Amino acid sequence: MSADRPAIRLTGLTKSFGGAANAVDGIDLDIAEGEFFSMLGPSGSGKTTVLRLIAGFEQPTAGTVSLLGEDVTDRAPFDRDVNTVFQDYALFPHMSVLDNVAYGLRVRGVSRRERHAQARQALETVRLGGFGDRKPGQLSGGQRQRVALARATVVRPKVLLLDEPLGALDLKLREQMQVELKELQRELGITFIFVTHDQEEALTLSDRIAVFNEGRIEQLGTPAEIYDRPLSPFVAAFVGTSNIFPDALSRAVLGRGGMHALRPEKVTVGRADAVPSTQRTAPGTLAEVIYVGSTSRLIVDLDAGMRIIALEQNDAHRVTEDERGSRVSVGWQDSDIVALEKATADTTDPATDPATDTATDSAPKLTTDTAR
Amino acid sequence: MRLSRLARGILGAVTGVILLVIYLPLMVVLVNSFSTSTSLVWPPPGLTLEWWGRAFQSEGALEAVLTSVQIALIATLVSLVLGTLISLALQRFAFFGREAVSLLVILPIALPGIITGIALNNAFRTILGVQLSIATVIVAHATFCIVTVFNNVIARLRRLGTSYEEASADLGAGLWTTFRLVTFPQLRSALLAGGLLAFALSFDEIIVTTFTAGAGVKTLPIWILDNLFRPSQAPIVNVIAVVLVLVSIVPIYIAQRIAGAEKVSR
């Protein structure tokens, strides 16, 4: 691994599909060899387009793509040492599983005996040893996923691109595949670039994450950096759930200027008359208690005029639904407050802003919660 | 879905009547091919195998069948190649005038045959200065046969999407290899369906053929029309018709089997 020869280097990468905004808007990015790199963002944020630009399925409007120090911007997909695992797997339905896996070797002119031997080996690696003679249509979703992995890795690409590969699988299978993906990457030692809109998946798997928003990288860092130190309201809200304090409320509640975020699991809720156990407290009224299994989500209307979400472990002292409407004291530590230095372009409109949604919505979406 | 007894009865009866209307006349032709009368009278006064024997010795009829098969085969082949190419161009590439070309390709099948016939006749003789021959008939037939191939192939390409082709390119295959190993196998049944239709269209075409056939080029439909009202030949026409019905069942049956097998394997 060397800094001057990254596996992938994107410089000023821009793609316009003719609309008002660029789908990809001037991305500069280095991805190191052997890295498990995730591109995380909502749909339409440009992450898949970046992947397709790296694979060569799209031509950039401006900028370059380099692979191990070599400019491949003008090369056709078949001329790049990069392979893709497609979202819909794209297994050839008329070929057997073995022929699918052997395809990349076949078009490289590898003899039938040799390519079948290698394909069988690759199928063993993904634990599908006996399935070579089947057609893709006879496999389950998880099995097809593994065939797609085997097919893309049997030719030993320098970089493997994965386009939401786990999106079509159910939760249990997805968690199992996450582990397998991580193991496979360690085993093969090739660079993985993983596109997903599932923040939990990105946090679990990645060495580094790039959070995409509107064609740009909003923040780049390790999972811990992204989760613990989000730089913008967008990242704070998209990666996990955050209580976001706009400038005025920051001054009123937190006692400091600028925009700030506070994770729900760092917020405590106690009776109004109890002795505070935290550095800071603010009075409010318990508006809603939502039971989520191991935790409860408490929604409190602060007297300062803002709604805050707290996540409490469900132990013996758990707050119950009966306590709705009672006066409470919300507490937190100063060190858990994160200053959002980078304002997201569209935060001026609270009605459509995803960042303030979580703090103002009376029924926050369960799916954005990391502590699920 | 469940239907009431009455509804089922009525729908069944209507289906029966429609099938009868379609197939009863064919039965009449079949019976007439064994009739002792030469003037298509019903019911036949007696039965004989004479016409069947004479039909297979009739040089005119056999030659016409051969001419028709030859024209239909070559026109179908031309349509398969050109229809596939134009479908790929229109479905996989963006270029100026794509919509216009798409319309112009389909138009010939909607044009009245007599117009196509006159136009091509003029173009061949006066503008291009070519002698009308069997080749001119093939070209004329290909202009509308291409449409059935085009329609089938472009519908299939649209349904397939580009992800298989992208996966193939991603794995290192060039354009031609991708077509040979991935796209073509997926198009096979569409090509068969389009090709069978094209063959059938060409085989029984009569109007355009009349205008574009050179002297002495006699396709089967033209031969039948010429001989239908000659008392000595009418029974032989019946025999030919029966043979054609039997022969055309085979490819349709095969096409259905292929379509059925495909559904199962998907």
C-alpha cells in the first residue's frame, strides 16, 4: 500500500445527465489498496453513478479515474481491471452456475478444463461447491449473491465494486452475508468499494466511509469518526439518529452558539424532581414512549421549544407509556455534544430537510436508528 | 377466478362457434381433396385418391412450392440479420433521428401491399434499371418481413435490459463476444418467433409479389390463384392446400414448445 499509488484515484470527477444539478459533482477521492471502502448515501446522491464511472459503464463529463496510478478514464469496461457485483446480480440465465463463474476466464481464453477447475474452486470459497450444474433460476437470493461474488472474484480484479449487493436479501441473510463479505475481502486482499444506503451496513463493514449527498462527498472518515464526529447536519441525521440543535436553540438549551448534534443514546430522562446525574439538564414534558424491544424511545418536548429524542435501556426502571405527559428532566454530558461545523446547503428549509426531521417529527422513523 | 355455470356455458359455446368458423372451411378443403368432382361441389359425390397422386406429379405446383420456399427462406434470413442489427442500434445506442428511424422501420407492414408493390416496381425498373426477377421479390418481401423480426427482437432487448451486457463487458468480453455468448442466446426464441412470422408473411404474399416478380417467377400463391378456376386443376389446389396446412402446423407447434419450455426455466 503506497500513498502515491492508490487503488483508485478520482480527480474532479463530474457527471451530468443533462439535468439542472450534476449527478456527480467534482469528486476527489483516493481509495487505498486493500481497503474496504463504503459509499453511503440516500438514493439519488450519486454513489451508484460514481461506481458506474469507476467500472466504465458511464463516461464522466469531466475529471479522471485512475486505477493503480494509471488513467483509465477513456477505457472500455472490458479493458479495466475492475469487476462489479451487480445489485440484481445479472447472472446469465442461460448458463449453468459453473459457466457463469467461469465466464470471465472463458473470454480471456483460458482452456475449458482450467477455467472449470478455477470456477469450482471459487464456488467452494463461497460455499456453493455442489451447485455448479444448476441454472441461476434454481438458486435462492443468497445463493445467487454468492455466485455473483464468485464470478466477479475468480478473475482476481484489482478492485471489486459492489452495488448494494445485499439490498435484495432479508435481514438474517444480510447479516450473515456481511460477515462473509468481510471474510472474503480479508482472504482475497483486494480493494472493495461497497455502495449502500444502509448506514448500519456501512458502519459494520468498512475501513472508511464516504457519505454522499447531492453528488458530493459530505464527509469522509472511519466509521467511528463518521458516527461520533459528524461534521454536518446531514451526516448527523443520515448516519444514525441525531437530535439537531439549530443556532438559536443551541444558545438557549446548550449554552453555546452554532449548530450542534446530540445522539439519542447519550440523552437521559429522569423525573423532574430527581437529583441530576449529568452535567447539564433541561426541563420538559414527556410526549411519547415507544417500545423498541431492548430499548425505549422517549420523545420529550423541551420547554425551550424543541422536541428531543432519548434512547433508554429497558431495565427494571423503564419509563412506561403511562407516564406520558409527566414533567421530566432531560440530561447530557458536555462531551457528547458534537459541533456541526459544516452547514449542509439545504438546511435553511426545515420542511424538507432530512437533518431536522428527526428532531421535529413526532413519529421518528425506526429505520434510521442504529440501536435497533 | 370463478365463473357462474351460465357464464361458463355461454363462453364455451362462443369459443366453440369461433373455432368452428375457423376450422370447418379447412375441413371442407381436406374432404374436397378426396372428392371425385372437379368443381368444388358440396357434398362430394364420391371419394378418390387420384388428385393426391396427380398433385405430387404436377410440375407447376412443385416448382411453385420450391420458388416460394426459396424466396421465403432468403427473405427471412435477410430480415433476421437486418432486423437484429436495427433493433440493437435503436435499443442500445442513442443517436440523432432514432425515433424517426424506428417509425420508418415499422411503417412497411402497415402500408397497403398494392402501394408497396407499385412503388417497388417503379423503383426497380425505372430508377434502378434492374430486371424484375426472383431477387427483386426477395428484396420486396424483406421490406415487410423485417418488421416482425424487429418487433420481436426489440421487445426482447427492452425486457432484458442492459445489465447482462454490462456484466459481460465487466468480466472482460468485447462487443462481439458479448453478443455471441450473452445477447444472442437470450434472443434465440425471439428470433425464432420473428423468423417464423416473417417466413409465413413471405410465403403467402401475393400482391407485392405480383408487381415485383420477373417473368416466369411463379410463387405458390400465384400458382394457386392461376389454377383455382381451371376445372382440371382445382382438386390439385385442394391437395396442395391440405399439405400446406399440415406443414405449417409443425413450426407453430415447435414455437409453442420452445415458448413453453422457456417459461418453465425462468
